[in-house]
Amino acid sequence: MLEGFNHFTITTQDEPHVSIFGIRSGDASSSKRPPLLLLHGFPQTHRIWHRVAAQVKDKYNIVMIDLRGYGNSSKPADVSQYVKSLMALDAVKVMDELGITEPFFICAHDRGARVAHKLCVNHPDRVRKAIFLDICPTLAMYSVKDPNFAKSYWHWFFLIQREPLPETLISTNARRFAELFMGGRQKRGLEIFEKESLAAYVSNLGDPATIHSMCQDYRASATLDLDAAQEDAKEGKLLQNPLRVIWARHGVIGKCFDAVQEWKAASNAYVDGHDVDSGHYIPEDVPDEVVSNILDFLH
């Protein structure tokens, strides 16, 4: 899908073994450009960025990975392996292994933005600036008492149910789940997705190991990650990196939260943000908007 990019697989953890799959800019001058890490969300892979990366590959040294549990990356079984501190460390180790030891930019969507949030908190010296797409802090979202949030983000409460309930129900008809769930979060339905990408997402949802890992990702967020977020709040561990947050006009974040204020409360650095005319899957729905914000903010 992307010309001029090279595949890689990097081991980031020995026990249990975790290797991270990704692609990176492959031309000779890439290393001279500022590094940009792109992180995807649920139930997707690095493929969400193909329309964005194609437009900025000449300006940034781009790295795109499949988060652990997703795509072609490892899928450890235990829920403890999906705490965002470990998933953030995967990203740091990948960048180190690729020779990118200087601070880098991040643009991250959905689950990837939750990983990026923890990366910024735990490794602030590694990040120059960040853009988070269509999220508020996990602690704020699980604390909201607006019933409209629970109705709209029902999957947050479905995916954390005891295994194998959500795994079984999704894998029974992965394609139909993808059509109803992903299409239902978009004003233009499934037409925003490139056919090969949608096929890959459906394949992921039909793979028992992958859907289990995805559920474990959400189960970790509702338990271990919440505990960590509460500890971070008590200790005053906040974001130290300039942040732009962008949310979907036809999504939930803007309806249930004051996104900029939520992120300012979680940050010791500059925060701004705005909505875009999009559904939840912003990088595939309005890639030009993402590109514009990358070029405007990540410099």
C-alpha cells in the first residue's frame, strides 16, 4: 500500500516474548528528517495511516507499528501484558532499535493515543510534541456519569466482560461485527475504508488470538491502567509535552467532554485542540485534516 517503506520486526520483550511489526521510511535521506511515530487504534493496524503517511513521507522519518496484540505483532495471553506502560515501552524500544534515540513526534489514534499518553508520562524526554486523535484521558472517560457516554461507548463495557464472552460473540461473525461497529461510527459508513485495509481488520477480528488480545487491551484499561492513572494523578505525573487533541465532530468526545480542558487538567504543558468534520476513524475519513495538523503542529 505504501511505496518507499520497509517492513521490520523487533523484539521488545523476552519473557513472555513480544515482537513488534512495523514499517518505516525507507529512502536514504529519511534519517535526516524529524522522526514521527504513528500509532493506530481498535480494531485496526498501522494500515490506518496509509493516506496520511503518503503525504508526509518527504518531510518526516516515519515509523508505523502494530501495537502488541494487533496485526502482525505478538499476542501475549495475560491481561497484565496489556498495561499501557508496557505497550509504551514497546514503542520506545522500537525507536531505539531503529537508531532513533533523539526525541520524536507522535500522532496517535484511539487505543494508540492511550499508549502515547502513557509514553509521554513515563518517557517525557523521548517526545517532542504529540497529537492525540479522538480521545480524552482514560481516567476521565471511565469517571464520567453521562449515560449518553455509556450508550455510545458500549464496547468499552462489552469488551471487558469475562472471557470468552466477547471473544466468542465477535469471532462468530467477525465481518458483520466490523460492518456494524466500524460502519456505525462513521457518517459515511464503511466507504471511508480502503478495501484491503477493511479486509485486514475483519481478518484480525476473526482470529482468536487477536480478538482475545484486543479484549485484554480493554480489560487492562479498565483495571490495571486505571490504577496506574490514579497513582500518576496522586504523584502529579502529568504530560510534559506540547499536545494537540483533535476529535470527530460526528463522534462522542465533543458531545460528552470538554476535550481541551480534560487534557489541560492532565498536562503541565501547552494544550490546544479542535474538532474536524469526521467520524471516529479520523485518519481514514479526513486524512488531509490530519496531514494539515501534523505540518502545522509537529515542527
